[in-house]
Amino acid sequence: MKKLLFSLLTLFMAAPALAEEGAETASSLSSLMTKGLIVTAGGLGGVFLVLILFFLMIKIMHKLLK
Amino acid sequence: MDFAKLIEELFSGVFYMMSGDGIKTLIMFIIAGILIALAIVKDYEPTLLLPIGFGCILANLPPVIEATTGITAPSVLGEAGFLSVLFNAGIANELFPVLIFIAVGAMIDFSPLLKDPSTIFFGAAAQFGIFATFLFSLLLLPLLPDLFPTNETLATLRDSDMVMKLASAIGIIGAADGPTTLYVANHFHLKDYMGPISVAAYSYMALVPVIQPPVIKLLTTKKERMIRMDYQEERCSKTTLILFPIIVTVVAGILVPMSAPLVGSLMFGNLIRECGVLERLSKTAQNELANLVTIVLGITIGGTMVADKFLDPTTILILALGLFAFVFDTAGGVLFAKFLNLFRKKKINPMVGAAGISAFPMSSRVIAKMALKEDPSNFILMQSTSANVSGQLGSIVAGGMVITLVTMLIGG
């Protein structure tokens, strides 16, 4: 779980940098698919990360409010 | 006075219907008729499909020819037409999706998710179809301008930024979440494609009972569909129910700011419901607000289905890709559950994964019914409802992520 969370966090944090980097390089390479893969990896990783945080948040709330 | 001209003006609508444009109008009337029939006869999402169908009829009525200027425009469209006024007032500025989410938030009970949060991951896995379709659209859309060189609308797809924007909106259809789809399409100024995109999003929402069961059956065995799941719920206090919408808004607003309008309005509606001191507002949001916005939203969406833009190869492609997205979202949820089962002692019924889409509460009901059909004593409604409300959150976050990343990449 920790490993999964860590890798998702890394992916999520790297997404904007990847996106910016992609914006510069992809225009020269005209690589629509590169951009697509960045959106897919960042998007899916982001959704999983946010929902994992919601999961942890619910668990913490239960513990604190017990 | 020229008698022939007078007759021509008086019966301009009849002459219009006999022209080439009249045939297109007739086709649109047939499409509108199908939507209205689906609503009335089949009872498929009638609150949406009926207004959409009627809006489509209104938008395709013969145009009014202004005697002085000679400009032609359907009386309900044009600059001052009421459908244009509604579009500018509620869709062009994203107001209607936000209001709908306040109403939806007031209707959602998050307690099944709060009592058993383990199903929250299905809300993420079932967004797989969005991104698969996004990638697939990036491959297909650039081919269209060469396939239909005379089509002016499709010529815009020679621009790779436009391809990215349209692919994003098409992908989001898979979440079966109408307001988020509208939000994304509108954010990228896809007014020309708004008709087919919104019709696909809302039609597939209505077709959950038709689309999901065969996909689930294809990917699961009877034995898997009969898996029983213990429902071990944690106590869910009133404080938890009140804190949840506030914390979710803050966390989502910080991590994915583009999702803040939708998450914020959904959670605001939910807070009104759960706070316990605003029962009157909660009921208003669930009933009057939901009904009023649904009426104007439906008819306004129908108003975007103008023949010239709707009877286009892109419409068929958008409808097909939207279905692809929806099928792959369902498959994503089911396959994720099966993947988790490889490592778990207590197995999950993989059908619950399919409820991770946003169509609430229809998807959870369909899944629970399927489980009961396989085994009349297998009750998984609470688990599928929990996955379904997670899907609502997941699709909004996915919409926000797509907008953020695509905007960054195209630099707009």
C-alpha cells in the first residue's frame, strides 16, 4: 500500500513537470500521442491518488471520531 | 404588391420543407421523435430525453426570414431566440452543470461509502475508459479532415490542439456523467460539437441497464457473479457526514483546482442535506432546483442539435466513441475487481467494480439486480452504492485532471 501510494504520489507530482516538458518537446515532434500518453498517465494516476487520499481521510476521521 | 412574393413569404416554412434543407429538418424531427419515444414508451431517463427531443424539434423549425434584412434564423435560435439566451445563460458559463450538481449532492447519501470506504478505488478504476477513449480518439480524429475534405467543421481537426480538446470531451462521455461532460466540452469551447456530445452523455446514462449487463457478463463467470460480500460497516457519526463534504472540497480544490466548481457544488448540496438544520433548502435542492434546471438544461441541449451541425460524420463518430468509452469504463471497473481478487482472501464480487461509473443510482441498482438474479439471497446493493458514489467523485476528479493536463500541454 505504501509503495503504491508513493509511486502514485511521484507520478502525480511529476505530472505538471512532465506536462510542461511535453508542451515544449511535443510541439517539435508533433507527437499527439506523446501528449495523449502524458494525459492518460497523469490523469489516471491523479484520480487514483485523490481517491486514495479520500480513503485515508475517511479512515482517519473514523479513528479520530471513535 | 407582388402576390407571388406575398405567397412565398406567407408559406416560407412550407417551401423550406420542400427544399434540400427540409429533408435534413425531417431527419432531425425523426431523431427528436426517437428520443421522445424512448422517454415516453421505454421510460429511459424521461426527464432528460423528452426535453432534449423537444428542444431538437424547436431548433430545427424552418427559419424566420427577416423581411428587412433578409437574414434567416430559426425563431428560437438567433441572437435573441430563447434557446440561445438559455445557452448563453446556463451552458456557456457552466452555470447549469454546477446547479445540477448542487441538486445531485443533496440527493446523494455518502454513508455507504463512509461506512465501507474500501470500494472507493472502483471509482478510480472505472475511469479507465475515459483515458482509453481519449487515446483512441487522438488516433482517429486527425484522419477525419482528409476523409471528408469538404466538411468545414471537420477542417478544424487539422489543428492538433482542437483534436486534444475534442478527444477530452469524447472520453469524458464514458463516465456517464452529463454535467461533467458538459463542463469539459464547454471549457474547451466545443460549441459546434455540444449537441452530439451531450446527447451521447445523457443517452448512455439512460441506457445503463442495456449497456452494462452484457459487458459484465462477457467479463465474468457465473461463479464470480455469485460471490457474496460481507458488509462490515463502521459506525458513521453525524460529525463524519458533515465533515466529509467540507474536507473533500478542500482536498480536491487544492489537488485538482479545475474540479473545484463541480466538487464544490456537489459537496455544498451534500452539506445542505447532512447538516440537519437546512431541511427546507435540502428538499428544495432535491426537488424544485433539480426539476427546474433539468427542464432548461434538457431543452437547451436539444437546441444545440441543429441539422447542419448534427447531421455530420462527427456525430456518428462521437456517439460510437462515447459508447466505446462507456463500455471500457465498465470493463475497467470489473477487471480491476478481478485483479484485486488475485491477492485477496475475501473475494470481491467483480460486478461491484462496474458500479464505479458516475450514473447514480442507476448503475448500483442494475448491479444489485444482476446479483439477485444470479442468487436471490445475494445482496450487494450497499457495496455497489458505495462504488457508485465513489464513481461520482472519480469522474469529477477525472474531468478536472483532463482539463488541467490538456490545458497545460496545449498551452491555452
